[in-house]
Amino acid sequence: MNKISFLVIFAFLLGMTSACAEEKKYSLYAIGFYNLENLFDTIHDKGKNDYQYLPDGQNRWNGRKYHQKLRNMARVLADMGTDKTPQGCAVIGVSEVENERCMADLCKQEALQKRGYKFCHLEGPDKRGVDCALLYNPKLFQVRNVKLVPYVYVKPEDSERATRGFFVVSGTLADEHVTVIVNHLPSRGATSFYREEGGRQIRLVKDSLLRDDPQVKIIIMGDMNDDPQDKSMAQALGAKRKMKDVESDGLWNPWWDVLASGTGTLQYDSKWNLFDQIILSRSLLEPKVMVNKDFKPSDIDCSSLKYYRHQIFRRDYLFQKEGKYKGNMMRTHAGGTWLNGYSDHLPTVVYVIKESGGKK
């Protein structure tokens, strides 16, 4: 072998070695939200209007139905996030759960036990008895602090009313400070004003968190009872449609364009809405990424947690297969009939990514 040939081969091998040395590994984490549609036990909670979910109530809610509901919910929760990561979701916010007992029973289900899920819950003031809560995989997310910030009614005539507050869980994900705010804003039985006020109050909670730690990664999720473009989300909360429009202390709502494409998370009169949103703080965004760009992790700076993808979680078992309401969600009840289904909402998932061994 002559000297020139040797140098060519050496240069090639050196290049291969350098390329391998520069190859990076990434860790992907799924963050989810799911409205469980009335996960009630069969026992009356004093002071709560839970009578329709008692054995002698309107829904004839008994132990058999309750335990089947638990199994159905656990199936969905365990499947969420597995389209992109086999470990499922690191964190899942839930709404419409009655109490701590329901959350404990839920985590005892085999599908969730296998993943080792734990939960956070604080009893709220809602008259019907439904709360928000958080499921988490302790191998991925370590809880630091849990608090329930009350929803404050500002009109004097509403002084005797009470509804779900803002469930705030601070923790550590991938060695970073991440705080999740789980919400269930007032229903559309109330006027838009009450959801707009909810958006303003979530924004105040977000601003308070940023004052405490300007680097915190904030994830706001929940059943907002409004679509991304409605005043409560777009103006009161200030969650932007385009990533490039998000200011340093602002928020990005990735679900505007999903709804605009003709799909959502729940249906009313055959029309899609997208109430189940997961909204991200500026600290989770990469400036180089345009919303619709099919980027690779190597295109962006993943030395800290960054947004990667989002999806409405779908499985065939979540939909009715036949009859008048074919294609609608398979609910627990419909028209007074127990369907042994899941929920009237579809779950949503956001994926965040980080270079393995990257900086905090």
C-alpha cells in the first residue's frame, strides 16, 4: 500500500470516528391530559351533589359499573404516549374525578400498576364533586410541591358558588424544574365571561411561577370548555397560535391548527371542538422550529427540554362502531343507557425531547 492510499484510508476512518463521536442520543417524554367523564365511586361524599352516581341514583351506579369504568380508564391512560415512547406518559393530568379514593382505585388497576403510576390530588370545592388530579410515573417525574389555587368569582352575585380551582404540581422531569397546571374551566352552561376570568387567573398563576423561577418549564393543560381561538384562551390566557409570536414570558397553544384542520377532541351536533388543550411556556420552545416543520432533533438545541410533537390520542376502541352515533366517542352513558365506554372526550399528548446527558 502506498503512502497516498494509506492517508486516504486513515482520513476516511478518522471521519467515521468523528461522526460516531458526534452522534447524539435523545430521550423523549410524553405529557398527557384526559377528561375521565365522571369517574365517581358509589359512596356519597357529604356536601357534594353526587346522587346520580349512587346505586339508587339516576345512573344506577353500582360496584360492577364503577370497576369496569376504572379498567376502561386505566386502559386509555396506559396506552397514551405509546405511539412514540414505549414507557407511556411521564405525567397525565385528569379532570372529572370525584375524590382521592377514585384515584387510588384507578392506580390499582393492572394496566397502571405495571407502569408504577402514582397520583396527586387535593379535594376541591366543586358542588358536583369533580376535581382535577395528576398521574405520574415516579421513575420519570419527581413531585416537589402540590397546591390548589382557587378559582375566584369576581361578581358579587356569585359569592355562594364554587368550582374547580387550578391544580398546580411542581416537580422534576429530566433533571429540570417543570410545573404542570391542570384545569377544568366552567362549563358552557355559564357565559364566556367565566371562562375568560379563568384564563386570566391561570395567567396570574403562570406569572407567579415565572417570578419564582424564570427558568421553570410550565405546562398548562385541561378541559378549557373553549376552543384555542376563543377569548378565554387567545386573549385572557394569551396563548399564541404561532410559535414565533410567543414572547419571553408567553405561551404557545399548538391546537389552533389541529382544530382548523377539521378534527378535535369532542363532538357536538356532529361538529368538532377542541377543549382538551396542553399549552407550553416559552422555555419549552426552540426558536428555529416552525410549527409545521418536520424537523429532526439534530436540527434544534435539545440540551434542555424542548417541544417535539403533539397529537390527539386515538384508538379504535374509543369510538362507537355502529348505529346512529357511529364515529362518535364511546361514552360511559348515553341517553340514560350504560354503554360501558370511556369518555366523551379524546385525550391529548405533547412530546418533549432532551439530549441524553444534556445540560439542565
